[in-house]
Amino acid sequence: MKRLSLIGVTGLAVAGAMASGQLYLVTKDGKSIAYPIENVDSVTFSEPGKIKSLSLDDLIKKASLADSLEKALLECQAGPYTKYAGVYRLSDKSLLCIKEDGKAEWLKDLGKGKADNNTIRVNVTFSGVDFDPNASLFVDGDTIRVSYSWNAYYTSPYDNEKHTSTFPVEFIDNGSLIIDGNICKNAMTFAAYESFRDSVLAVYEPVFTKGEKNGEGYMVDLGLPSGLKWATWNIGASKVDDYGSYYTWGEVKTKESFSSDDYFTLGSTTKDQIKAGIIDSLRNLTSQYDAATVNWGKEWRMPTRKEYVELIENCKFYWTHIGTMYGMKVVGPNGNKIFLPAGGMIGEHGYYEFNENCYYWSSSLTNSDYSAHVPAEFFWAHYLTTSYNQSNAYYGKSVRAVAVENTPSPYAKFAGVYSLKPENIVPTVNKEYLVIKEDGTAEWIRDLGKGRADNNMVRVDVTFQGVDYDPSPEVSIINDTLFVSYKSHAWYLSPMEDKEITEELYIEPLSNGTDVMINGTVKKPAMTFAQYESFRDSVLAVYEPVFTEGEKHGNGYMVDLGLPSGLKWATWNVGANKVDDYGSYYTWGEVEPKDYYSVDDYFTRTMSQKQMKEAGIIDTLLNLTAEHDAATVNMGAEWRMPSRKEYLELINNCKFYWTHIGNVNGMKIVGPNGNKIFLPAGGSRPDERRYMFNVICEYWTASSYYGSSSLWETHVPAEYFWSHCVTTSWNQQNAHCGNPVRAVAIEK
């Protein structure tokens, strides 16, 4: 007897009938193939996922019922899985997906979603058990049997037992299934589920990565830029879904009650805590007051605020749960993940927001000097928000540790931030710092300028005073000496000074382990490299010059800040020839500076806006005309004063940093493309004196007062831009005052 093999419906057009004991098959190209029935025992279909074999008797019986062999073959080809295909919700809320090709997979409850690039991202959580997502299917009579594996390692690596189960799946007429004796409703068709799954980007994965053993815990590499590895579970816990112990900040033992009148640092100022060795100079807890180090050993410590910020900025956060414990799944850049249980916190009246919010102490104290109740920094998250904040140190909060890994490099003995004396390199510089990193790279920084508050974070800017160093020197080791080769150029305040110098430092460590010898002179490190890195990142120091050199344009230089309008701004003020010069002061509408600025003696005194329009002083948009524009008259036809609208564009699109060049304070303005200008804080001149000199930036716009002109018959105020270390805005004042002017370019 012969066995007839068919590739399938897609590869063969089947037609024909049974006659004279012959089985006729017609291929797509029109050829007929005849097989004597007595020579055919069975027909095998080899297309993957379809029914594999059918006896000849069954084929003849099906053909008779279907009225044709073609229909019979098509019916056979469809396979027994189609009537089961779908996504079925089981009694434990898991989802069994049976596909038409005979494959199956397990899903679990879809968690809460979050918006991500206008797409709803839905996450699948596994409630305590991790199923093998690819279950095996086989047919037993009229019943499909599903064989699957699952393992109980999910919340602790000590539970790692694999189980295999099999249960029957039966189809019933109303569209439901009997699965292991339970009637399960068809959640959706398989095609509908596939579409849904792809559209919501459902993630079928456990909530955390197992991690690697490290001392008393397990650490997970999330692929963070710093390389920092995070613990798999909390201090005081032994599995992932345990919130662990609660600690008052700075205390290393948990307790039953947490009171504002009874905690370790009560009444201690920041200065007191540094002096007592509770925190270091960077305001982070020292090891003996670190709950992670004391409870888990020297391989672990509490993360700093900076490290929580790195977690927030580089990871994706999904609100989910393990069993009944809710929390945040944190997915790193490399796809590895940790789970932070939402243990809430404990206050004077017991648990607060338990199973609703994640509260985790950092090791960092806030930058404040309260006489008592100095707040500490903490990470917090719930299903809508992930951020950091500060609170009183007495609350009981969870602690998640980070791994301490020591990997010294050949440069470790040189690593540090070294303060150099100005006479060694450039006599005009007050202070300079050489940063030597443990990985063999180095960079120059200069004086740290004044900071400004920005989203509750102090932003400190580095200013280069007179000389601009190549920020990345080349480092090499010869015997026991580190050689640092760097370049500096003197073009910084004026294009008239433009020369480049290449120099080399040689640096040797001394036997005391803390000092180095640089070019024959003993230098003390300003701070260790690790302290410097933490400090630099916590204050977001910007290591760059204060302004962009710009492009020559008429009698000045213009800088493209990348503004939406394309407007380009001058590099320095009208009447100046370098960046840190205040330039000349002008009464609004006048084009020459004067010695005394009087409210009784100025050009537009007693004139209304209507009169100024009629006299050609301002145009219909209330902006000064060219002959009354201090920038145009003094710098030429390529320049003019900016309007109020153009200053608003500057405010709305740029970042503002209060800084200084030498002794000149002012505002560094960084455009969307990273280019920048510096506005010296020249204050204003209401009479012969200088008002708020070196404290506030006040710059005339070309615009007359934008309010109702009917309110001002005389002394019509003019609009001006103003800025200091806290605020940047615009305002109006009497036109008689003397203010600096910054021009904008007219490009034809």
C-alpha cells in the first residue's frame, strides 16, 4: 500500500472526484494525477501545524458528506485547533492563548498601563509563578491536551522548583471551553488578541531579574551609565515582594514607633552632622550610619540622591504587582529589572499609603542649614509619578541598597581633584582645578560660579576666567609618573587675543597617599574624585565657557541661538568691545549716553504714544524707528534694538544661568542649539548713580509700553528685559533711566 503526501492547500489546487476506484488530484498548472484507491492507505498533510494524517476511509467518508473531495481536503487541512483558537481567561485570571497553528502560550493579568509616545504600554505581571510561555499541545481523541511547565522561583532564588502539568481542553457549542473541568469564556479571538497585544505593546516578562550574588544580597546590572548595580530586594527582606524593614534616616536599626520627638539627628544642623561624622562633606551618610552597610556588610551602601536621579532619568517605570503586593517595576537600558514594593512609610500615627506609594531613603541630606529637623532626600513613586523629594528624617521608610564594587585601575592613585596655584600656569587666573579620573581620563575645571535654583536643584556654572583650556587633556603613565598634556588658548574675552599654547604637567604620588607632586610642587587634592563626581552631578555643574564666539557681522559679532524666528543676537553690549563690559547706558529713545539721567530731562518727556507715532519716534507696532534706535545709530544698519516680543522669545526658548566672568556677574543664556551669550548685570542709572549694579540685568527693548496708552498722557513707560539670580522676565519703567542695550542682527 502507498502513502500519499500532500504539501497543503497553499501549494496545491485540489479538485476532483472519486470514480472507478481512482483518486484524482489536479495541480495548479492543470496537470491531473490519478492514484488507484486500492494502492492508497492514507493521506498525509505535511504543512506545519495542520492535521498530519487521515485514513482513506475517513477521507472518503468526509468527501461524501462534503459533496466533493476538494471540500473534504480543505476541511481536513484546517485542523482540529481552529475551534479552540482564542485567548481564554482562566479561573486564576491567567490567560491561555491557543493559536490556529497548534501552538499555545500562557499570559497573565494585564497590569495598569502608562502613556509612552502616545501609545498605551500595558505590562503583564506574573502573580508568584513564572509559566513557560510556550505550552505543548497534542490531540487526544476529541480533546486537546495542554502540557506546560512552570517554576516557583519568582520571589526568592531559594525557591527554584520546576513543575509540569497537563489538563484537557474541550470545546462546547456556546463558544466557551471546558478547561480542566472548568468552563472558561473566550476572552477574544486569537486574531483580535494578536492585534490588541501588538497595539498596546504588552510585555510578557517577569517583574524582576534574578541578579548575581554579592555578599549578603543579590545585585542586578540595569545597564546604567555609571555601571552601578542595584539590590534585588530591600534591606530586611529575603524576597522581592517583601517591603523589608523601615528605618529613620541615619539610624541603622528598625523600631516599632517613629516620632518627631525621638530620632537620632533631632536638633542637629548640617554642620553638626558633618562635624560628628554622620555625613561627609557631600552630605551623604557615612558607613557607620548607613542602614545598608551596617545590615548587609561593606559590599553594600544606601544610594545617594544623585544615583536615584540616574535611575529616574535612564530607566522605565511600570506600576504593577506581585500577588497582592503593588509596586514599581524598574526596567534598565539593558532590559534587566528590579521591583520596588510600595511599602509606604511609617509616621507617628502608623502606616501611611501602604501598598500605594514607594518611599525609599537616599543617603543624602538636603542642602539646607535648619537648626533642627533637617530634611533628607528620598525617592518616591506611584502609578502616575516617579520623582525624588525631601522629608523630615524621623519617618520610617524602606531602604534599597546599591553594590559597592572596588575595581582599582592604574590611575587610581592619581585620581582626585587637585587645586593648582595660578603662578604655575596662568598668572591671571584665581583658581583652577585638574580632575584626574580613575579610568585614565582627565579634565580641567575653573572657578565654580554662583548657583541658581532650578526645579529644586542648585545649578552651578563653571566660568573660565581669561583662558579656555582643552577640557579633555591626554593622560599617559611613564614609570611611576603621570603625564598630562593639554592645550589652552587665550581667546576668551576678545577676538583680538587669539593664541594657542601646548603644555605638559608631570604628576607623582607621594608616600602619604593623599598628596601629589605636580611639576615639582606638592599639591593637596581639593576632594577625592568620587566626592567630586557626586558633587558635580548633584549641582549639575556646566563645564563650558560662558558664551559662544559668534560670527562677524558689520561692527560686531552675532550668535545664532537656534531660536524659532532665526534671530541672531550680538555677542556684547552696545558701547562695549568685549563680553564682560557693561557698555554704554542710554535713555530709551536717545542714541547717546550721558552723565546724568534725570526724570525732568529726557527726549520723550511729556509725549504720548500718539505724539511719538506722529513724530516718527515709534512705528505702528510701538517700536523705535531706526534714527531713534541706539543700536542702529551706534553699530550701523546691520543692527537694531530687540522688541519686547523678541525678548519674550528669548525667555521662552532659552535656559538662564546666573554666573560671572571675573568680578562681573551676569546671566548666561543658552539657546536651543547650545550656543550662548552673556548679559553683564549692569543694573540701571536712574540719575548719576548706578542702581543694582552687578546685581540685576536691565536691558531696554525697542518697545514702548504695551498697555493702554490712554492711561499715559506723559511719561509713557518703555518695556525692558530684566533678570537676576532667581527670576528672568520683562517689565516697564520710566523712559528716562539709563539702561544697557544688547543688539540683534539685521540680515538682508
